[in-house]
Amino acid sequence: MAAPSTDGSGSIWQPYRPPAPLPRARRLGPLRLIPALKRNPLECWATEHFVRPLIVGGLPVGHVVLVNDPDAIRRVLLDNASNYRKDRLQRRVLSAGLGEGLLSAEDDAWRNQRRTFAPLFSRRMVAQFAPAMLQAAYALVERWRCQDGATLDVAAEMARLTLDVLERTIFSDGFGCKAEEVRPAMVTYFETIGRIDPLDLLGLPTWVPRVSHLRVRSVLRFFERIIDELIATKRRRLIEQPDGAPQDLLTLMLAAVDPGTGEHMSEAEVRSNVLTFIMAGHETTANLLSWSLFLLSEAHDWRQRVRAEADREIGSGSVHDLAERLPHARAAIDEAARLYPPIAAISRVAIESDKLAGEAIPRGTLVVIAPYVLHRHRMLWSDPDVFDPTRFLGDRRSRIGRYSYLPFGAGPRTCIGSAFALQEATVVLATIIRSFSMRVAPGHSVWPLLRVTLRPAGGLPMKIKSDR
Ligand code: HEM
């Protein structure tokens, strides 16, 4: 175990190095790479990926570069973003079947949707959802109190909670009678799209059938039916009581007007985006919370800080700015997102040739930006594998380069839901830590697994003890 350290405030803490695969001494060759990618892409990275600014080559076909240099990343995601489009693999894995929603749309369709929906996810608007997030956290606390001393799969619990938050904030009244069918369908969706299909890696065109796609399609049809019913109910309610309908995200989406054209979104666009927000915001936030709870269960000093702050702030003052009054909970979350970024890799394809970090980038190159690698890069971070939320407090936070830390991406296609996710995670984490002590179940070893999102392999069984 590493020696105790101080954080600048004078308090002594024991550095904690959470579980992660050791980088390989050398890269895998193409034959071993494909099955390894299918098993767990995190275990494929080699030492050179964590020390060099740019690495050429990787996949068995096509020209691929991994970019770690912050200036080069800025060029791909911001300065020359129009030259780098979302590639087929990324669309297939991260937005399978989500139609022309914000995650997968391009060009004018994307621009219109983005500027229409951006105000719905502004900080001011997101603050209005804080009470619903806190209510969802309280509901979980009540449920857990009835199971005091039990071992629960915290990863599954967080998935349930984040779905609950989305239900409360998008539909107010929830999924109604279909709620119990929605959760298992969500699990099937993520299990199926989560496995990288070797046919996708080999770049085979979409018309070559993949068994996985058929399964995804039937689950999506089920979701679409439910969402169509909820939209129809909401429209009826808006006609019957124009001023009385709850101001949830669905009401706001139906009312939203594109500032460029003055038009409302079509029925299909609203449906695609409801589905997109659920799919993009559910597992990602659940994993961020699971990792944060796991890390705090191992780092006692930090758990105490988060608890003291939560004791002081929850229940006093306004709920709307609660997350802003919880800087220690937020720092723990930011550090969890550094060590275990839920979206561990982002990719783009170069439309025209370019130059990145002094390297020629031919057109058609697949450019990979991997927050998991970037956040542990030896040239960008000190003690990169150590859990140290003080990096995100005060002055130290302002020294972190914008393009060295990318849990939510950057540039025009940065995550539209980042303020929503961070507020939710902060409020929920503080509420749970305030009420419970948690330990990983004896005999279980926690391990990160990349399947669409970065999750704990085999769930996160933890023994829960109520402290109040
Ligand atoms: C911890 C939680 C989350 C993480 C780590 C996360 C991460 C990301 C990342 C990295 C991107 C950019 C992908 C790229 O550039 O290719 C993205 C885009 C996106 N995210 Fe999130 N996200 C989270 C939560 C949410 C939530 C709560 C919502 C909505 C309710 C959401 C909706 C979206 C959408 C719609 C996009 C596409 C934006 C566009 O292309 O204009 N995300 N997210």
C-alpha cells in the first residue's frame, strides 16, 4: 500500500489505487485483438497508449489513430470538428436503433434538434429537476432501509434509480402500468448492443445481417409503442388543461420551437429523442454512481467528508441549488468519472486529410479519443491511477486542461445532458452516503468491464448498513 499523503489542507489520507487492468507490455496482434476486444476492450491497451501523444494502428482493418494530445483532441472535437464525423462503429454501438435522434443525427437535422433542445438542458432548467432527483433518492433510501444488512447489487439498484429519475423528469407520471416491463427490456437492450460485433469491427456494411440487431429492433419497437402512448396522453392533457400540465421534459419538448425556423419538432423527432435521452442518460449515470459509491466505500476519509457535507446541506436551504452546496460529493464524482469514465471511448472518421500532433491523417482515418486512457495518461496526470478527488477542489480543478478530461466529450457534440447527470449524481450520492455504510460483498472482486458503458463486471454486490 502507498504511503499516507496530504492534500494541501493539512489532512492526511491514505492513497487508494482502485482496480484496473495493468497495461500490456506490448500491443496485441490482429488475431488476438478481435476476441480480446469482444471480451473487454479495456484489457487491450498497452503501456505505450498511456505515455504517447498519438499512436497509429490498432484495428485489423483501416487506418486508426488513438489521440491523447490535448491540442490535437481540441482540433478533432472543436477547431476542425466539421472534418470529423461520428463513425459507423460509434453509431452502431452507442446509438443502436435510436433513429435520427440527437445522438446519431448529422448536419442540419442535428443542428436543428440541438438548438431546439439545448435550452431544456441549461443549468437553470436542470435546477428545476432537482426536487424530482431528490425524491427518487429518498425512495431508494426508504427501500434500502427495509433491507438493512442485506447484500444488494448496487449496480442494478443504480440502474433502477436513474430510470426512476428519467421517468419522473421526462414523464412526471412515469411509465404507468408498463413500468415493470420497461426495466428488463432496458437490460436486454444494453446487453445486446453492448457487445462489439466482429462484423462491425471488420467494417462490413449494415445490410449484412447481425443477429444482435434483430433483438435490438424488437426491444426498440416495444419502447416506441410506450412512448407513443405517453405522447398521446400528454397531448390530450395539454389540450384539456393548457396551463395545468406538469412542466416535465416531455411537455417542454412538445412546446420547444427551433429558434432558426420557428417550427416545432415532428412527432417522430420527439419520439426518437425521448428514447435517446433515456438510452443516453440511463446506464451512463447509473455507472457513474456505482463507481462513486464503490470508491467511497474503499476510501473512508473521503466518505466521511462527503457525509459531513451531506449532513450539513441536505434538508437545509433550497433543493434547487443543493448540488452546488456539495463540492466534496461533486469532487468524488468527478474523480470517479476520471478513473472510470462511463463513455470510455469516442471515435470519429476523418472526411478529408488533416494533421494531428505532427502526424499526417489520411482521409478515412478512424480517430479514437479514449477518456479512459486520456484520464490515466502519464504525461497529463500525477499519480493517475490513484483515487484523489482533491484534484477537483479549488485551484487544483482550474489547472486541469479542458482537453485532458473528457467524461462528457467536448465541442459542438458534447453531452447535452452533462449538467443533468452531474446534478443527479451529486444529489443521489450525498443522500445515500448520508444514510448508509456499504462494503463490497466478501469474496467479490470488482473489475471494470467495457460494454457500451464502463460498468463493474458481474454487478456490484455490496452489504448495506443503515446508519440512521
Ligand atoms: C454520467 C452520465 C453521462 C455521460 C458520462 C455522458 C457522456 C456523453 C459523451 C462522452 C457524449 C459525446 C459523445 C461523442 O462526442 O461522440 C455524450 C453525448 C450525448 N449525451 Fe451524454 N452522457 C451522460 C448523461 C447523459 C444524459 C443524462 C443525457 C440526457 C438526458 C445525455 C444525452 C446525450 C445526448 C443526446 C448526446 C448527443 C449530443 C449531440 O451529439 O449533440 N447524456 N454523452
